[in-house]
Amino acid sequence: MERLDKVISSQTNYSRKDVKELIKQKKVIVNNNIVFKSDLKVDESCDEIIVNNKKLNIKKNIYLILNKPKGYVSATKDNYDKTVLDFVPLEYKKRNIFPAGRLDKDTTGMMILTDDGVFAHDILAPKKHIKKIYKVTIDKEISDEMIKGFLDGIMLNDGICKMAKLEKISNNIGIVTLTEGRYHQIKRMFACFKANVIELERIGMGEMMLPKDLQLGDIRELTNEELQKISVKI
């Protein structure tokens, strides 16, 4: 059970002060009854709440997919750079939205933003084996040595990497599939072969691929089907 004004405020652009004013105007109805107190306890899972003639579609958690452009850091706030939270639509600003994982400032592609900590942990924890898929362009030809090295596990200064898949799709462009996410991992892995990463884009997580119609900077809610695809383990 939760306070009515808190529930409405969390699900709309109304402040708690706004909610109190709407209640005074008899514009808040719970289960067909006009409400007179803002601290009324309601059950978000079953109570019907109508605010200003609109039924409240209560969502416990929000799951957003962003096609991240370059120049944004994967943080809730930063003193120097713009963050991925700048793309969050106004109606979700009151929620404690955070990026589930990180992409480097100069990396583009699929990011999940949510207020569900359990979900974020489940898709990021290495033990959960949720794959992350990247399209990578390097400054030299992708070699058989690189492909074998990725499969065998590359030793970095913070330990050996888990087995990864590198698929060559053209001379210097490949698809990398990981089940872990260390700091600058792909860049460091290629550096072991004296190759520099020129472009890096995350194109998938689990069985969910970056939607083709989601342009750079676009953000929207994930569907239930898409959420299930992200959580698929290998």
C-alpha cells in the first residue's frame, strides 16, 4: 500500500502539491469514489485511480531502450559531460531511472535505462551469461589469430577474459559477442593484437537486437516481448 499523492506524482507530471489541489477540486477518484485525502492508502496493483478524467496506467517499473549517440556518458549525472539521462522523456523524470550498464562516451548503440535494480543486475552479472553484441571497426584487417584469441580468452591486466566470439564480416569490420563487460574491454582486447578500435556500436543484448527504426538519440519503452528477449541466457 502506498500514499495516493505519491503514487499519482510518480506516474504523472503532477507534483504532490498539484495532486492536493486536484483532490480539492474533486478531480481524483479511486474505485469510483471521490477522494478527499491525499494520504489515502492505495494498492497500486488493483485499485483503479482516475485523475482529471483520465485513468492512471500504473507501471511499477519502467524499461527504456536508447540508441545512444556519441558524446554522452553512461551516468545519472556528470559535472563535465552530457549523460544518457538527458534523453529520458519528461514523464519519467520523477523516477529513479539509471543506465543498466555502460557504454563508453564514444561508443554508440543499444542501452537500457530502467528503475528496476534487480532486472539491471540480472542482465549485467557475468554469472547470468547474458550476451552483449557489438559491431566493431578496427584500423587493420581482422585476422584468424584474433578470432582464435577471442575464443581462447585474452589475458588483460585485470585477468583473463571469458571466451568471446569474433566474427569477421568484412576486411576490418567484425561482430563481437561478450558475456562480460569490463572497462574498455573490446578496445583492450584488440590492442593485444596491436589494433585500434575506430568505431564501436552495441547492436544487441540477449536475443534482442537494436531495432532498425530506432535512430541515434531515439528512446522508447521496451515491450514485454523485447524484455524477455534481453533476458535470454546463452
